[in-house]
Amino acid sequence: MQIGQVQKETGLTRKAIEYAILQGVITPKTMENGYRNFNEQEVDLLKKVKVLRKLGLSGTEIQNILSDDSVLQKYASKKDVQIKLDQEKSKILEKLSENFDYQTASKALDSFSQKETIFQKLLDAFPGIYGELFCFHFAPFLNFSIETQEQKQAYETVVVFLDEIPSFEVPDELSAEFKKGAALLGKEKLNEIQIQAQSSIQNIDSFLEENEDMMNHYLTFRQSKEYYNSPAFKIQQLFLKFSQNYGYYTVFLPALRILSPSYCEYCKQMENAEEKFLQKYPQAKALKKEN
């Protein structure tokens, strides 16, 4: 059936269905006329996605459940813990409204803060746009609680790094372009970019085959004078130097790999995808040195 029929069958919006395709949850075939053709199995999957999303599960969690039903119990238990945490917070908030005893409230919060997800802990530690941009960029890899001493040490390394790293300064002549680019990135856009990246590296062979023309155009542009003279290239080089100087690659990312097993697995997939990309496009090895 076509997407209009799928919308009626599932009650999902067109955007929600396209989002599921982007995540790789379903892969409908494209007919000669350009329309997508959804089979019954894909429609059933979309119905499951709708239920799981309404239950508050993330895109990554939904994908894991659809791949292996046995993890449902794990997520149910985690959701139960989160509900209890929220209930405890509500009780503390109610007590604050009655007597404003912040010292008692602080002690009560400390007693169960270890059960919070790393995502929430970092949002609490770094309020404002700085914390939000970082957390939502790495959100799929931070939705769990710290369990081991090794993870606790890695978390502390991450917090110290984020707390001590200075602001990224952009020269006046590039600041307008930088602000323009930053304005285009919000939580939704970051999430979309991340989903596309994850889908690409998980299906790297098909991605490279289906996007050969685009990749050739991209590599040609990356080797052009136009690109090397562009504000994007100059800002990228500044950020690369900044990251190298302050330990982004040597301190922060290694700690994050220890902290989050899912991020560590993502890095392995990225390394595999990069190896296959360079095999297909050996001319890109020169570009790799710039990053």
C-alpha cells in the first residue's frame, strides 16, 4: 500500500512514517512511478512503533525492541525506576512548597541521584544551551545509569573536561558565518543528523552504492579551491586545532567510550564504515588528514 493508506491504517502522520524510514525501522520499496510501496509487515512494525513511542521510549530503544523482543523487560524495569524517581521528586517538591527546607531536600535528592540516567545528570550539571547541545548530540548513548566504578571514574572525567574547557572563540571575520550555522542547528536538527549518520554507518555498503554520485560531487568539492577558501573550512580547521589543544580526542572521547558501551559500539561501527569508505574512495585519505 502507499503512504496515504498507511497513514489511515496506522494513524501516524506522514512525517512520523518518514522518520521511521530514516531510522531504518522500515525500508519500503520504491516503485517505478517513484511512490513507496509498504507491505503488511512494515505496517505492523509502524503500529508497534506508535505504541512504543507513546510509552515514552526513544528511537534507539524502539529499534532495539523491534530487533529483539526480549529487551522489553529491561526497558520496562528502567521505565519503572524512572517513574519512581519522578514520584520521589514530586514529593520533595511538594515538601519544599510547604516549608522550603532546601537542606533536607538536597540530602533526599542525593540519596537517589545515582539512579538517574547520565543524560539527566549532565543536563543538571550543565544548564543552558551549552549542556543541551552536548547532551542532545550524545543523547542516544547516555540514557542509562552508572553501574560500575570504571564508569563512575569516566563520568567524572567527562564532567571535569566539560567544566574546564574554554569557550570556542571565532575570529570576527568568521563570526557571522559561525552564528548563521549555529542558528540552523537545534535539538531537532541535531537529532536528525545523528539518525542519518547512524543509519548510514549501519548500512554502509548500501549507502555507498546508493549515493555514489553524491559522494563523487562531495569529494570533488572538498578538494576544490572554493572549499579551501570557504568560511566553513576555516572554522573547521580552527575547531580541529581547538579540540586537539584541549584534549577532546585524547581525554573526552576515550572517557565517553568507557562510560557508554553503546557509544563504544558506535565508534567501532564508524571505524568499519570509514575503512570501507576509504577502500571505495582512496582519494579521500588526503582529506582525512584535515580532520
